[in-house]
Amino acid sequence: MINRTLIRLKIVQLVYAFYQNEGKTVETAEKELLFSLSKAYDLYNLLLLLIVTVTRYARKQVDEREKLNKAAHIDEPVNRRFVENRFAVQLEENLQLRQFVQNQKRTWDGEIVYVKSLYEKIIASELYAEYMKKEETTYAEDRELWRALYKNIVMKDESLDEVIEDQSLYWNDDREIVDTFILKTIKRFDESNGKDQELVPEYKDEEDREFAIRLFHRTITNDEYYRGLIIQSIRNWEFDRLAYMDICIMQTAIAEMLSFAEIPVSVTINEYVEIAKWYSTPKSAGYVNGIIDAVAKRLKSELKMLKQ
């Protein structure tokens, strides 16, 4: 689940924090980087668990409604389609998600007000209404309902951001990327896999973890050289007038260009320009794009950057 876009973002954040805290060592900062990445995976599991929690909340409401009907001698059956949604039930039984709850002791039990609010938004939606009208549904339709609910309601729910931020400062900037993996996970679910359905792994492979460690180390340990390259490539602009976040972004980008021959320069530039758009000044993307491109051309002309 932790892809290289998220890794780059976390490294830029940690590089910036590293220079703001002069007492921090590279080793300490590296541990914080890996911890921060692991927290992003916790958020992935917690957001999957939100689907389960809403389903359980809905089940209690339906059970209570059935009890009231029985007490009032009302024979009209209560529609249980939503609470018996086969995808949600399969996710509820998922062994990996249950292991996460057991190990991390994280649940939504303390956020019942938010869970109730989200449930009410769901049952007020056209997606829910259309689903409940169907005489019967397939597993694919059950799964598609939750993919649509997540994409159109959960992802757009600003109050969820507040709940997440209250739980962990590490999650402030992770949700946008994590949300995409939630949608991918829902789409991958297969009824035949039952409770053994595999979730997205924390890292695609060991190579991505090594990418994170190596890129962070190179960015910090060669900072004087990288900043020198930036200074040489600035035109009509003084180095100390650049936003400090821009410097950290460009420093990390140069480290990547020089350390990973298999990554095309265009990919590196595009990734860090996007980070500049998210985290720096309105003009930063243009500066970052121009300066990194100039550095790349200089390094190529001097045969200091070899790409496959």
C-alpha cells in the first residue's frame, strides 16, 4: 500500500522537520520516517474497519426496529439487505483486519457520534435507496455499493478529516493517497476468498522500503552538494529568497535523480512538482520544475547522471 508517491511525500516532510530540529540525528529521523510510513498503513486498516463499524451500527438499528415491530405486533418485515451486504460481511470476517484490531487495539468505538453521522448520510443517499429497492443482489452489486458509497460519501466527508487528525498527527496528509488504496482493495475482493481475502500489503516489496531509507539518507548526507547545484541553476533569484520547503523538495528530487538510475528524470520531476503544489507556495511548482530541470540538464552535460 505504501507506494513511492507516499514515500517521497513523507521524506520531504521529514527532511524539512530534520532541519527545523537541529538536535535530531539521521538515525533518529530514519526511525521516524519508517514509523510515519507504518502509521499510514494503520490508517488504511482503520478506514477499512470503518465500513465494518458502520455495518455493525446499522445492524443494531435494524435489530432494534425488529424488536419494536414485534412488541407492537407489526408483521411488516424490516429490510436487512444493507446489514447483510456480502462484501461488508466478508470484510468483517477478514482475518488480516481482525489481526490489525487485535494487535493495534484500534477501533471506532470512541467515535460513535461520527459513525452515527456517517450512517445517516449513507441511508439518506440515492445510492442506498436504489440498492434497497432491489428484489435481490449479486455479490458484485454488494461490493459495488460500498465502492460507490466510499467514493461518493466517505471520501468527501470533511468531518472525517477532523476525526482522523484528532487520532494521529501523522495522518494529516495521508488520507488522499490511502483512500485510493481503499477503493482498489474493495475492487479486488472476491467472494470465493472468504475470510482469507488478502488486503494490500504494507510495502509492495522490500525494494520500496529500501528506496525510502536510501533516498532519505542520500538527501541528508549530501545536502551541501545538492544545494550547491540548486544555487548554480538559479537565475534572477537569490537562494535565501526561496521558500525553505522548496529547497527541501528540490534537494530530495536531486538525490533521487542521482541515486536511482532506473527512474526516468521526467518521473522524478513530475512527482516533486506535485508535492510543491500541495505543500509550498502558489508559485513553488513553477520554480521547482524549472530549477530541477536545469540541474538535470547540467548533470547530464557533465556526465554526472547516468540513466538506464
